[in-house]
Amino acid sequence: MTDVQTTIEFSVELYKFYNVDLFQRGYYQIRTWLQTSPKLSSKIEVSLNNNATDKDNNIPSSQIVFPSCVVNGSAVSKTFQILYRNEEVPVEDVALFKVHLVVDSRKIEDSLLKADFQLTVELWFTEHTFGPDQHNSIQCVSSRSMKLHLCPLKGLHHHLPVLFDYFHLSAVTVTIHGCLLAVHQPYVTYVMLVLRCFFFLVFAYCAWLFCFYNRIFHNGF
């Protein structure tokens, strides 16, 4: 079996946040992160589309308290303040998830269809004033997961509202684009190969120690 590495990119745009009837006033942000099947060797890179910052002029400065960023592998939207019911906030943030996935070269399409791409959209909240050193004080209050069905030939293109739970009645409109960028020789598996060699050497050393002490034990008695 010959493996190849595929590079897939997902563009996730958070367009507008709708406060239907949130119980608590305070500061909110949207976090998105991507995961794949643990059965496949993969590496995920997260970045923000800097070109999207040109739209910030459409957002009232009184609502935005902290800019978008990347925290622990999650794309974090602008942090905004919610005060009133039926309030709308134009978020307009774009996150790029680049996935390097090692698959069987004879079954590239089938492997990508079974890669189990999962996009998680989380709503985070704090009632305290939010700043750059307060990412640990904010907490996740609601979460939604979506399974992304990527066709290597046609890509993936969706626009949908993500509605959070009843106790945090709000929604965010999300636009998702996904496509296969490249197919080439793998480099992600090199790390796995080094780890396998390391564990093999440890196992061989332990086996040698066992045989050595076993021989001493029998010769001593």
C-alpha cells in the first residue's frame, strides 16, 4: 500500500450573530475548531483571513471589545457585548482550516469521504470585562457540531444558521467552503515513523533486559 498526503482547506465565515433571547448580558464570542477521524494520520493548521479585517468598519466599535484571534487550535471570533433582546451583531470573521491528511493512494476519494470531518461551533460567555489576558476567565456555554461531507471532485459549499440551545437562545450564520488543494508525497507520517522506531527500540531493550536477568536467575540457582 502506497500512501499519499492530501491537503484540504476549509473556509469558515461567521457572518452575523443574532441574540434571540439570551438570559445573561455580557461578553460573547464564537469559537470554531475542526477535527478528523483518529484512525488517519493528520495535521490541522488554523489561521485567520486577514483580508476579512477590511470589513470591520461596518461593525459598531461599541460592540467589539476584543479582535479575532487563534487560541489553542480554535479560531476565535471578535468578542462582542450583548445588552438587548433581538440584537444583531455583524461578526464577519473568516477562519481557514488547512488539513494535511495521509490516505491510501488507490482510494483517495473513498478515504476523504470517510475522513469524518467534524466542525464544532461554540458559544463562549463572560460577564466580566474582557481583555487579552482573560481567555481563561471566559467559558463555553453552548456547543454545536456539524459533520462535513467533502466531495473531492465538487468540494463543499454551505450557508446555514447555527442555532444554540434553548437556555442560550441565539444563532450565528455560517458559510463553509471546502476543497482539495493538493496531493503529494507524505511528510506527516515521518513523525509517526520516528515514534514507531522509538517504541520498537524501547521494546527491544526491555526484551533484552528480561532475557539477561532471566539467564542470571537460572545460572545463580
